[in-house]
Amino acid sequence: MLELRPTCEHCNKALPPDSTEAMICSFECTFCRSCVEDVLGNVCPNCGGGFAARPIRPSRNLNGDNFLGAYPPGTKVKHRPVDPIAHQQFAATIKGIPAERR
């Protein structure tokens, strides 16, 4: 079950469960779309993987109690701003490799 973290790890922007701005890597590191594109260059600073849009969990019980009421979003904020210079150096070594092949 996805944790649905509440904010961007870099800029701390609110990312509610229905946000279309939330992006995650395969380890659920969560960043807003602008940080992924403008700061991170689609390279996760924690694992080196790429990002995909975070799915939106249904807000209503449409089928089998698989909705926010039964599985609420996470509340723990992980605000860990990225050092842009260190990240550029890290990302430069792998950015040329397509995210699906890293």
C-alpha cells in the first residue's frame, strides 16, 4: 500500500492525496513535479531511479473498502532538502542512462 506522503521532500510543498503534482520513485521518495523536473532532472537523490506520477487513491468506497477512508494517507513529513550542487554531480554520472535502465 502506498504511503501517500504529505509533502515534497525537497521544497515541502503540500501534496494531498489527490495531487496530480506528486511524483514518486520505486521506493516512494516523494517530490513535486517542479522539483523533479527543475531541480532533480528525473534522478532520485536517494536511489538514483526515475520518477512516475503518484497514483491517486479513490476518495470514496467504490469497491471493497479500497479508498482513503480505509487506507488514509501518510502524515509523517520527510523534509530533506537536496543540495543542488551535490545532486548535479551525482546525477551527472547516471543521467544519460534512461530511468528504466538504471
